[in-house]
Amino acid sequence: MYSMFDLLFETPSYRPVYVISDSEMKELKKNQHQEELDEITTQKVKLEDAFKAQIKHLEEREKELKKELKVLSGSKNK
């Protein structure tokens, strides 16, 4: 019969330890920072594009509403 305690006792209580040189560690950090920077840049571009699209949509809707208001205001005067 299995229980959740079986997993606890069957798996080793240690994790592997990797030893790398300072230069390898520096290179690893450099790569991680570059990946993070690339992701930030990509997210900024996506946000800017979404913002521009939303502004365009709002401006178009604003024009439509102004046009409709003119038509409605003009028909009242008759």
C-alpha cells in the first residue's frame, strides 16, 4: 500500500551540487541578464503596440460619436 510518506522516504534528501568556475558563473549571469533584458524589450514593444491600437480605436469611436451628435443636433433644429 502506498502513502504520501513513501515518496518522502524513497526520494533522496539531498540535491545534486554543481561546481563551476567563476568565469562560467559570470557567463551564466550575463546570459540570464541578457535574456531578461530581451524579454523586457519585447514586452515594452508589445505594450506600446497595444497602447497605440487602443488609442486609434478610441479616436475612431470619438469621431463616430461626434458625427452622430452633429446629425442628431441638426435634426432637432428642423
